Amino acid sequence: MAIKIYTKTGDKGKTSLIGGSKVPKSHIRIESYGTIDELNSFIGLLNDGIADKHTNAMLREIQDRLFTIGSLLATEPDKKILMKIPDLKENDVLLLENEIDAMDMVLPVMKAFILPGGHISVSTAHICRCVCRRAERLCVSLQENKSFIDPLVIKYLNRLSDYLFVLARWLAFKLNVPEIVWKARI
């Protein structure tokens, strides 16, 4: 018999961290990894609309790192746990930086603010960027509230949002879609 997907343990508005502590589902730690999960889902959607094998592989790698970050955020910081949690590495940030630099080399110089749009893939990359920024803000808030968070998580999310912005531009370039330049009303 398969395991049931519903446990009914969260019916009263609490959930468990890895380590056993129960916290309200509104807890900032839960909000943080819930937003990471949302980002991961949007990146899956973005990846489904892209027909470039290198980018597809890169986005799958990012999804894997986001699962790692979600695991780290779901783990109770003050308890010793028995299970092995994957870790984030500085090389994960360097990979994003290298990808940003490679895409930037073929892109025209940006001379104005750019509005999201022009193609569904471009717009989806911008949605991913926005959700990533929200996840980063939540993680910074965790840090400011003296709740442990690995500083590398914040650094990775910061670089990931940069990657997603450049990816949106690169997708527009590859799809031969003009970027939508913001023209301020004066």
C-alpha cells in the first residue's frame, strides 16, 4: 500500500522542522522555504519553455540547489539531526557568476531599464527573478531576527536573481525579441 499524501498533522496550523520542533505555518522559516519551493516551481515552468540543452541543464542544477536551500531552511538550527542534509558550496555561486559572464558577452550593453515582457519565456524568467528576490528578503529577515541561516544561502539567492535577470535578456536575444525599454513619463 502506498503512503498517504495527507497526514492531518498540519490541520491546526503547525508544522515540524527537520529536528522535530513544531512551529506555526506562518513562521518566517516556513515562509522562507515555501518561497524557495515556489521559485523552484516557476523555474521548472521556465525550463519547460526553453529549447536550449545547456540552459535546461543549468536550470535543473539550480533546481537541485534550491532543494538543498529548502532543506537547510527546514532544518532546526539548534538541534543535532540524524539525517544528512546536503550543503551549498561557494562553487555553486561561482557557477552562476560564470554563466552570467558567458551570457553577458553576447548581449548588447544595457542602456535603459527593461520591462518584463516580449515573450512568455522572457516574462517567466522575470517572474522567477522577482520570486527569488522575495526569497532573499525573507532569508535576510531570518538573519536579522537572529535565526541562524548560512550566509552562503543569501549570497546564492542574490547571485541567482542576477542570473535570472541576465537569462531573461539572453532569452530575448536568442529569440530575436526586442527588449521593452522603460520610457518614464515626464
